[in-house]
Amino acid sequence: MMEAVTDLLRPFVGYIPASKFGRRIVGPPSATLTNEQRETTMGDPLSFRKSAGRNAACSADEAKKWISERLKHGELLPTDRAAVVVYRQEAGDFVAQGIIADLSLDGYQSGRVKRHEKTIAKTQQKMAEYMRATRVYGNPPVTAIGPKPGAEGAIAGLVGGTPDSTFTTVDGIRHQMWMVVGDAADGLCRQVDTDLYITDGHHRLAAAALAASIEDRPDARIPVGVFSASEFRLRSFARCISDPELDLPAATTRLQNEFELEEVGFGEALLPRTRFEFGAKIGRRYFRLRIPQDRVPDDHYSSLNTNLIQALVLGPVFGITHPRLDKRLRFVAHLDDSYEACPDADAWFLPFPLEVSDVMAVANSDRTMPAKSTWFTPKLPSGLVIRALDQE
């Protein structure tokens, strides 16, 4: 049995896509793709998602063979030695850079990796079964670094020169990767050795920990992305209501009486500009909804925009008291600068985005965020780094 260790992050031995084939191997999050882009990635035999992803019904032998074939044809690059991957993502004017390293699942279980979402046991179990069946990790979760002086500079200092791999995926995002080994890799892990906050992949981390526990694998690890809090861009999920029996004029009147409801023209004017403000559509009319300060609770958690809209608007005005279960409500990520969050809805409300500090504060208080509170960027696509489950 291996001796238990305390270091949270380590270099790992695994694979990254070769530049020429990254576009075909790597699959961006499905929610960000058009139907055509999704079909392109799922129809490609080089696609990690198609060949070894969670819905591929792939066995461990098949996953191993797929990796072996990709290595033989130069489509995957091995790290050779244990490495940390310095990673840069560019999408239009958005740039984020961080590292990908092996995270200790013991550290995750002990609370050094903070969570802000509840996980669903059934989903967690299915993901654990997938990991145990394929014996491969290929969908790295993402975490944010808590306050750590010098961490950003240490990462930025290793971005430069010719990347080991660079490619653009079907969604137009450019990826650059540098493999760092030896003392430099160990130094990076020490530099960011602080509490981490999950921004994407709560279920994947929980499932990896569950699989390791079932198999009694000591010091089990999983590759994760690690970024400074300042590298993230946060967007909101619109709360979209579809109910033909809604009395929209009555709802509008009530909102006008209780809050500041300013009717605006369709376009940029209706996007929320500050905290406690929401873009809104009610019927065919567009508004900017503001919560007056005297209606905002002093408690930080209760004052989050996603809690305010539920407590003051969705519940009392529209009768949606169980947002996770009510079939009249759906959540639509506001991923670009379009103004119409969900054009087919009878009404929708778009919160002003939260900040990373809000999410960290909730995680530090051992509470969970409301459903669909925020969409974090960057996310790491499937197949960006691949590691065998048993390569501990």
C-alpha cells in the first residue's frame, strides 16, 4: 500500500492531443455547441467523447485500445515524465491561463476543495460506474485558487515560447498547452498549494472519490484545471417561465407596485447592469427590474441575485416555490451578448452575474448555491488531457 501524502496537487503521467488532431479529439461542452457542431464532434472516430466518453458504452480494453491507436498514429502525445500542463484558452476578447495537475481526492474529501453545489447521488453513481468501467479520466473538472500571492505570476511566467500543442476547437476557442516537468512542475504545484474552489465538475469529483473509495485505492487522484479567481468570467442563467395560464398583466402590475420596474426597448438597455438588477420580459414587453435596497436582506447569502429573484419574484408572484422541480421553469445559460434569453417563454428574468468572491463565500460557509446560479468560463473540454485511472 502506498504511503499517504499531504500534497494537494502533483504532476501526472498522461496524454494530450497533438496540434494537428486536437480539433478532432477534443469536444467542447455540449451546451455551448450548435446541433451541427455537436454532430461533427460525435461523428468523428477520433473524438474522445464518441470513443471513450460517458455515453460511448466503452470498456476498459476498448478505451486502452483507442489510446494505443491514437499514440501509434501520433494523434496523442504522452507526457513521458510526470508533468504539469500550463494551459491557455482564448475566445474572442476572453483569455484565461492556468495549470492542469493531479488533484488528491483525499484532499477533496478532507475539505481542502470547497464545493458550492449539491450533487445528485444517482448521477454521481452513474459517473463512478463509467470511470470504473473505462478506467480513464478525460473530462477534467475546473477549480479556482483561493488567495495565494505569486500564483498568477508563477503560471504566467511559463506561458510563452512554442506550445507542445495548440489547436482551435469547433466552437472557435483556441487552446495552447505547454508540458512542464521536473523541478518546475513540482514548484508550480507548491505555488498553488492552497484551498481550491470547484467552478465546474462537482459530480465528476464526487464520482471519482466514490470510485476510489469503492476500490480502496489510497492516494487516488484526478486531473483538474486550476485557475486564479481573476481568470474567470461569470455569466448568468435566465429563469424562463412557460405557462399559458399566467395572468401576465396582473404579474406586471404587482411587480410595478413592489419594485422598480422600468420598461425599456428590446436590446442592450434591458441587460442588467449592476447587482440587485435583472433584465426581464413579461409577455411581449421588456423591462429592467431593480430590487430596492430596503428589500435586500443584510445576510450575504440571502442577498445573492439568484436568491432574491426566487424569494421575491418567482415564488410570490409566479407561484414557483420548488424551482428544481417545477416544469414551468427552465434555466437557460446566457452565453453571449444576445438580449433574448429564451424567446419562446411567457416571461423570463436574467440576473446580473455573480462574482467569484460570492461563490467562494458561499463555499466557505458550507452552504450551497441555488440551482443554476452561474456559468463559469473557462471550462475544460473533454479529451483535453487524458489519464488512466490506475496511473496513481
